[in-house]
Amino acid sequence: MSDTPASAPGLGIGMIAQIEHGRVRAEGDSRRSDALAEGIELFTAAEALGYDVGYVRTRHLQDTLASPLLFLAALGQRVTRMQLGTAVIPLRFENPARLAEDLATCDLLLGGRLRAGLSSGYSSRDTMYAGAYGTVRGGVGDHVDRVLSRLLSLVDGEVVSHADAHIEGVDAGTPLQIRPQVPGLRSRLSYGAASPQRAASIGSRGMGLQLATMALDDGSGRSFETLQLDALHAYREASRAAGHGEGTVMVSRQMLPVATEEEIERYVSLIPRERSATPGTTGEYRGREIGGQGAVYGPVIIDDPSVVAQYLMADAVVREADELTLVLPFGASLDEQRGVLTTFAEQVVPHLVAGGL
């Protein structure tokens, strides 16, 4: 852990940002877009504040980041201590062999700091993406399972072929694997799971678990916190049973420590499902997640830093997690996001440290 403000002794502190591609300023202009450059500035600010890990979201056919590993590889030239990851790469759109190559290459460029999170696709209307990414055999869930299994086998060093006489620099008959092979990469791969069943499957594979700001609604009427605890416990149990120990759990929360009424109004306007929120902890929200299934969304915390800290210390999932990750508000300016990062690091994390997290 860093000894700068954001780090708590027993709990890793991270942040998640949604980076836009922006637009090239003129045809033929080879300079970075303003939006990507601002994204790099945001992560360098997070590192200076002591955050342990920074994640980017991935979106396809939109103006937000579609090639996260390329961005992280470039970012790693400026951010030299903080671990860098994805939350998440949707496997619906990936070729497992190409992804294995890109993950390993990115990890080498980052000096072993890659924390890649994977998951399924994010739309119930799969035909929307078929024109770009092809159709899938069977359901999207089955397809994602096949991609994940293949990816892990390739990262683990599966022999995929043997060299013939036309492979330069390799003796004929030499076993061939996806290259590069990077020891330790597999142990830093995580999966975003929203149900106990999926979480247990991930634990048995020896991957880390990412818990987001929503859980699948099982129809029991139980709270968001209880549903996530079920997933966390299922993951830990399966990880232990498979010989992987306790595993690693990252939990993300949307926490907005604010100081003025103007900040409250601004941030509430950036959270469409919480437009009626008032100062303090907003209630849970039940609706449909992006894939179309019923979901329970966790509270969005918009209040004084000490109140935000009190809520987090009372959150049973946070207390059992290995890492707490701050979800930055989408649509906020660079200055606003940097302000949230600073306030959280300097005025919320010290309360968490004092509270024993």
C-alpha cells in the first residue's frame, strides 16, 4: 500500500472512470484527442493522491473507451506505481486468443501491474452488435462461458499446435503456445459476477471477483447488501474448496462526498435514476440491468465526507472485501472528477482508517 492519502492499511482503495474517445481535432491530426488526454490526467491525479488501482470501463459502438488495453498501455508510461485495470472487458465481443495476447502484452508493458476484469456482454438486444462482432452460437451466456474457458486455458499455457518447417527460428515439432506467456497474469484476472452461482464458478477457477453497484434480483425482496453478501460468501467458499485460498474481492460503490448544496444538485443531475435524491444516502433502486434481467442497485451516497465514511464502515460487503473502489460520476468534468477523488482521499479514507477498515 502507498502511504499517501488514499490508502487504508487493510483495504485497497481504487477508482473507476468512464473515459471518452473524444474527437481528433482535424483530419490528419496525429495528436491525442482532448478527451483521452484528460483521461490520462485524471489517472495521474489519482496516483498522486495515493489510490492503489485505477480502472476504466469498456463500451462498444459508443463514444466511450472501446480499446481499454491500448489506453492502459499508454497510461502506464505516465502512471508508474498504481495498478491499472478494466471493469470490465465484455467477453461477448472478444476472440480468446487475441485477448490472451493483448492481456499479456499489456501486462508486460505495465511491469506486472495489469488488473484485468472480465465479464459478459451488456445488452439483451444482441442483434445490435452482430453486424460488427458477428452472431453467437446459442445464447450469449453460453458463448461467454466458452470464450472465458478458452481464454484461461491459453493464458495457462495450453499447447495449441506444433511448429512445422515454415516457422522461422523454431525447430519443427516444437510445441506452440499463445505468446507472450506471463507468469502471474492469471492470478490477477477478475470477473464481474452478479449472482452467487456465477461468483462460485469464478472462485473455483481461481480468479478474482468484482462486485459492482448492482446485484441480480432473485425475487426474494432481500436488500442489495444481502444479495451481494451471498455472492461474496459463495465466491470465498468455492475458492477455498478449489485450493485457491480466500481469493480477492473488489467491491465498487458510487460515493460522492460533497461540501455544498451546489455540488449536491450537480451530482444528482448526473445520476438519472436518482434525480429525486436528497442529501444523505439515497435508497436502493430495483429495475432492469443492461442485459435485461431484474436487478437491485445499491444506494448512491451524496453527502458530507464523514457521513459517506460512516455508511461505508457500516456496509457489510465493504467490510469483507479486499478492495473498495470509488465509481466516479459519468458526465462530470475533469475538474469535478478530480475534486471527488481528492475529497474522498483526503476526507473519507482517514475515517475508514480510523474505523479499522
